[in-house]
Amino acid sequence: MSIIQISTPFNIDIEFEQAEFHKRLLAYIIDFVILFMYMFAMFTLLFDGFDVDISEFYATLALIIPPMLLYTLLTELFFNGQTIGKKILRIKVVSLDGGEPTLGQYLLRAFFRFYEWGAIIFWIFFREGVGTLIFMLGGVVCIIVIAVTARSQRLGDLAAGTVVVNTRTKLTIDDTIFMNINTSDYKVMFPSVMRLSDRDINTIKGVVSQAAKSRNYDMCNRVAMKVKDVLKINTNMYPDQFLEKLLEDYNYLATKE
């Protein structure tokens, strides 16, 4: 199992298990089948089949192609880095700074899929001869790029600074930064935690989770020192307890906004 070390904004390396190629391939196939079923249903409903002439060309572009092009972007954006295929195979997209990718990163990943979808769209209209060849070459290009990059990244991952990792492993961090807090008599100790971003909190939670599982609290100590310096906090709490309290304060205050 390949391990990826990702440097966080706190200059701490978090380890993730790199998603295996066969999982990524199966996830891609699942997503492709979903999109093909949608495309087949739309072509059958609108045009009684795949024989689209030039008069139907623009209707095809407007009604069928955009949802297919936006599928990966929207599902990864709203499902926390996962398409339906990725969710089934328990893999996800994460940023190389250890947090959830930003909208800009998702957009870059989606844009750099043009070499795949260009081939698919070309095949729709020119399925014989060169269309099939270009379609096959698109898949070959994807495999080659993933195979030759250090972290098995696609072009979109390289451009956006993202990577695909496993979600259900001993090194996994939770998909959400939110926790169940008893709000009846909760007392906030560090209100300045709200100066941190969701990504910072996500990183802190990942460090705490990994430290608890590996029994190595050195990362907690280093992150705690960095956070104390940034937020100007002075406390004698143990580093892991301090970070856990920060997470609780953040969740409590975030739900009150």
C-alpha cells in the first residue's frame, strides 16, 4: 500500500493511503456507466436513438452534454470529494495541504478533464473509425498520466494540487469537521478559534485523529505550538487536549452563527 505524505498549513506531514489504481478504475467505470445510462435515456427519449443529424446537434449539446460535463464537478463538490463511484469504492479527493479541496481546485480538476470528455463527445457523433480511435486514446492518456506521476495524479490533480486517497483505513481522517457538542451548559474556552478557517480545523482534526491511532503525539505538540502562536493563546493544557478543546469550541461557536 503506497503512503502519501501531505504537508499541512501548519508544516506537519499527514499520511494518507493512496487510492489503488483498480479502485480508481472501478470508480471511473461506475461513474461512466451512470453517465452512459443518462445519455442513452436522453437520446432514446429525444431522438429515438444515437443517430443524431446536424439539425439535432445543438439540442444534443444543450440538453445532454452539460449535465455530463458537470457530473464530476458537482458530485465532488457536494459529496466532499466523492463521485458516486468514488463513494462506493471508498476513495476521495483531498487537497495536497491536507484539507478539503476548494471550489477553485474542483473547477481546475473539472477543466482538465477536457481531454477525456472531448474524446467521448467526439465518439457520440463520429462513432466509426477515427471517433472510436480518439475515444480509446483518451482512456490510454488517463492511464499513462496516472502511472507516471509520483502520487498517481491525473492532469487535473496536478494542476489543482489534489490527490485521490482511501477513506476507510487506519490513517483516515473523518469526512467532516463537525462534532456532537452538548450545548446545554457548554463553556467556550478559546473564542479566538473562529479566526481559523474550516480547512485549518479540518487539518487539526486530522492530526488529532492520526495521533490517537498511531500513539504518536509529536504532531499534536507541533500543531498546538503553531496554533497558540497564531491565536496568541497561553495555556498549560496537554497538546492533544488543547486541540480537542479547540475543535469543540469551533463546532459550538459555528453552530451558533
